[in-house]
Amino acid sequence: MAMKNRSFGPKGRESLPDVLQSLGNHIVYAEGEKTEPLYVESVKIAIAENYGLESRKISIETVPESGGRNTSGLFEYAKKDYRKRIRGKQHFDGVWIFFDKDDFPKDRFDNTIQAVWSMNCKRSFDQDKGGNTDKYGARWWPCWSNESFEIWPIYHFENLSSALSRERYIEKINESLRNHGVNEEYCKNHTRIHQLLKKGKGRLDVAIKNSKKHAPEALNNTAENPSTGIFYFAEFFKRYIEKK
């Protein structure tokens, strides 16, 4: 039975503006131990700064213990940890799985994308959740990267349709930043990735648009290289990140 109208987010959440209360509670499982969690944290910081809050009051929780696992191992860990939290009376509106292809077989990678989608087995008409949810009312999202997270920053500047080496991805990001007068460089351990891209005139709406051009095939079990599902995360939180 789905739990409704319950919130187990950070203390003091009831004092947040209505728009942030509608954001709901979210949990993030990431294969990477640094880059993806740091990106999520940078998004939390952006939302908090828009509303004059501390980032800890933004209910997007990353799970450090999920890092360092391979693609299928991450998904299995997420399911186990999520069920444990549900038994502990927590409630979530969104479950986000961040993972890279790395060197794993393509069929295992694509199957993980489909497995994440398959968690949404209950019919729902909550537009904010994007459609179907699991039986507890949470929407599961596969935030894949083929092959690496860095394709997402690149899409803020250009529509890249040919695969590159991982080193070249980082070089291209920094080339774009320098072209916009930013002396600071991107690296995997950067603590404010979203802010750095914005500083370099990287546009979130452009990144979402470019990502979508390569995403449809992923829904048919073939995530092309390059492509990423991180745009789902960005699109969901965009209205909170880019406060008018």
C-alpha cells in the first residue's frame, strides 16, 4: 500500500516555502564515489542559494555506501537499501540511479536501464513524478552515462554526437570554459560543478535539449555512445534551480 502525504525530510522542512515543500524527498544512488555525488550536491547548493537556505534543508539525499559498485551491483544495492528505508518508515518521491557504462558489456548496461524503469509498476498520474511509480509512490529514474559523466557537462555547450576518450571529454569541457573567460578548470573532484558550468555560460536548457536528441533509443534498450540520462534529474529540478 502506497504511503501518502508523509514527509521524512530534514528537520525544519515544514518552514520551507511551498514551492520547496512540493519538491518532495529524493534519494540518490551513484556508482561513482565522487563526481556524481558532488554534482548532486552542487545542484542542492544552487537550489538552497535561490531560497536563502542551507543545502542540508534540500531533501535530496545521496548514499555514500552506494559508490564503488559496478552497474548491476549498484542497482541491486539500491533496491536492498531502499526497501530497508521503507521498512524504517521513510518515504521518497524520487529514486535516482547514477551509473556509467565503463567497461561492462553493453547488454548488462542496457538491461540495468530497463530494470530501473521496470521498478515503476504502479499507474500514477502525478505529472511531477513523470508517470508511473513503485508501490510506495516513488518514481525511479536511470541516470546513465555512456560512457562517462563528462558527456553531461559537454552537452551544456554543444551537441556532441561522436564518442571521445574520457581524457578528451575533460579537455573539451575546459576548452569551452576558457572560451568563455573562465580560468578555473573542471575536474572529477570539483565541488561545485553546476556553478562552474553556469560561470562558463553553459546552459542547463541546452544540455537537456542536446541529451534528449540521443536518449530515445535508450528507452528501447540501446543507449548509444555518447548519451546520458542525467537530463531527467536536471529537468525535474530545473524549476527549483532556475528560480525566476
